[in-house]
Amino acid sequence: MPLPARSALVLLLSFACIAAVVQACAAVPAEECGRKPSHVEERACYLELARSSGAELDRVQRELAGQVERWDQEADDRQRTKSLLLASFERFKAFRAAQCEAEASLAAGGNGAGDMRLSCVARLNRSRITGLRAVGLSLG
């Protein structure tokens, strides 16, 4: 891949990350969990949001990796891009864990920490999904 094409890909990935951060700040359906009649139901709702968004994130990551494998570029470029994407998937997991732990700490030891953590996981997963889909669209 010529240097300008690589630069464009880096720029596109950067914009996708910025879009993901902006999206992460938006309201998410977690509010619906807070309106459940009991804490047991709230917790189940947060667990489901985190589980379903995690499953969707895994699916979108696999799809994007597959798109890169089929990308109309030199094999070395495809492999390098795929390696970078796989590394970014792992780095996102580390970021998500640290960020959600920080947000959960805002409960100051209260019983809402777990719900805050799960809500954060779902929110960041959805944000990441949005960013990865934008990258996938650029590949055609």
C-alpha cells in the first residue's frame, strides 16, 4: 500500500476512535434498567446489556477482521492491518476494564458499583461497535 493510503487508513482509524468516544458520552438504554421495579431486575437488565453488547462487539470484530482478509490490497498490507486491528481489540478490552472500574469506584463502595460497571461496559461496547462499523464501511 502506498504511503498516502496508509496515512489515510491511520487517519480513518483515528476518526473512528474519536467518533467512538463521542458516542460513548451519549445516553444509552441503561436508563431503562434503572426504572425496573427491583434491584434484582435492574441487575439482570444491566447484565443482559453488557452480555448482548459484548456478543455484538465480538461479532463485529470478527466481521471486520474478515473484511481486512478480503481487502483488495497486497497480502503484506492486509496482514499488517489485521495484526494492528487484533492488537487494538485487545487494547480496547484493557481500556474498557480500567475505565469501567474507575466509573464503578464513583459509587464509593456502595452497592451501585456493579451496576455502574456493567452500564459502562455496555456503553463502551456500543461505542466501539459504532467505530468499528465506520472502519468497515471504509473498506468497501
